[in-house]
Amino acid sequence: MKKLIAAALATVVMASSAGIAQAETRVQVGRLSCDVEGGVGLLIGSSKDMSCAFYRKGHQTEYYDGRIDKLGLDIGVTGQTQIEWLVFSGASTKYGPGSLSGTYVGGSAEATIGVGLGGNWLIGGSKRGYALQPFSIQGQTGLNYAVTFTGLTLY
């Protein structure tokens, strides 16, 4: 959880310098599809494992394992969750295996009664120049409500 708090603080610093980071043109290079394990929100946070597939046009599918950690109001139980991200890179970035590995930080909000939706606003990523879109939509089943600082790690 200490890492998540540090990541949230880093988000504030990164957001304040967003104009500098956006100097390079970003292009969409694919889609990251993630299945997040179900679990229980423990009021002040949760941690769930995930598996992802990176689909890049003209390349073989690349697979990642990961974890999503949440700190904040997170109450309830969720079944397996599906999250879809668009993946961007700098125009001059070279592709290599494991390019999406890294840590992304930001916030999440979700509400579920039977079937529900959520959104994630995360920035960061690998040092290789790839980034997930700043916002994603997720679909899930269960009964929960969450508004949290969020950290996503892909490896």
C-alpha cells in the first residue's frame, strides 16, 4: 500500500508536467485486453491479479501478467472483470518484447449491482515509450462500489 500512496503522489507531479510529456506525438499501436480476477474490496483497498493480451496489428499477440492495487473506498465483491485499453507509443519508439511492462498510476471509480461498469484514469508505463490510454472502461459482475487511487503493474 505504501507503493500505491507513493504512486499517487507521483501522479500529481506527473500531471503538473503533462505539457512537457505531450511534446512528442503519440500514435495508437494496438489494444491491451485484461482479465482481472474477482475479489473482495476491503473498505480501504484491494489487490487483484490479472492477465493481459496485447494485440498489435501485424505482430503476434504478446501476453502479460499483472496486478491492480487500489487504495481508497472499495466496498463489496466482484467477479472477473474485463478491462480494455488502447495502447499508444511515440512516433519514434521501437517495438520490443515486454514493451508494456511497467507501472501505471491514477484513479478508478466503479459501481456494480449484478452487472456494472467502471473507469480507470491511469498514466505512466514503461521506459520504452509505450503508454496506455489515459482512460479505460471496464465491465464486471458482483456487488460493489469503489473510488480509489489505483496502481497497475504489468510484467
